[in-house]
Amino acid sequence: MTLPTEDLHSTPDETAGTPMRPESNRQTPLFSPLVLGIALATLATACAPFRAHTPSGMAELHESRWSAYDYRATTPDGVVIAARQIRQREGGETPRAELDFWIDALELRMRTTAGYALLDESEVESADGTDGRRLEFGRDADGDTYVYEVNLFVTRRFVHVVEAGGERALFEEHRERIDEAVASYVVRR
């Protein structure tokens, strides 16, 4: 619902209930669409369970609301980093489990379903100090070697997945940017 404003087509009766700004006699909405948009964006950001930073040299891709990802960014040559969180619920589609469970499940799925081999595994920490694990997978396809890196952070409510991938040579060129993005990831509890 929009509040009526004084224009050529309104009569005094139509604007009688409209809040007025104290400094003028002109009737305008107390909440303009711009102010309302800023307030909603701020509220949505404050409630998001994570915060991601787009490194220089990458461009953020805006996802539709039906996307599996909450955040994605790309380099000009196609190396992509993405983040999403999966809600854990007792009795729900995604059960509550610890980090080690999700690492085992991810490794099994990547090996048996996607044809990737685990190349490396190490500890990682988000910007807010949440401990996680980094798994790097590799796969050859059509004469090229591809890298898929997954960083997992688990809280009581969410499994946070920060992933990056691309052709190995390009991935290595952008590894510093990818590491920067992962290190800047903030898990909100």
C-alpha cells in the first residue's frame, strides 16, 4: 500500500489521512520507497547467517531467489567462488551433525557421484574464528584438469559451504583471491 501524495489528480479529501512532514505543508509519504528499501536491505543483511566479501578482480553474480547459492562471484576467465548455507533441523531433510560427518559425506559424494579425487585436506578458519575444514578435489575431463575446493563450517543451525572451482591453471592464478574470500567469510550464529 502506498500513501497518497499531493499531485494533480488528488483532492484534499484523498490526502486527509497522509502524515505530513513538520517542516512543510506539502503532504508526502513518511516512508518513501527508497527509505523502505534501505531498511529492508539492512534488516536482511543483519539477519543473514553469513557475510561474504568479493575480492578485487572478481565480480559478484546476482542469484535468483531459487538458486542453490546465496552468493557467487567470478573472475573474468571463469573461476567461480560461491557460498551457501544449509539449515540443519532435527527430523528435517538435513539432520544436525558435526563437521566430521559432513566431511565424510562430502568426500563420499564427490568420489562416487561426481568422479573427483580428494587431493588435499586442511584446517581453515573463518574471519569470525569459526573452525572449519578445506577439502580440495581434482578431476580430469576432456583433456583439462579441474579443481573444486570446498570449505565447510558447521554451527548448531547451519552447514556453511564456501566453494570455488575452475580449470587448474586458472584456479592457481586466482588462488590468492580465493583464499582472501574464504578468510573474509563471516559465520553468523
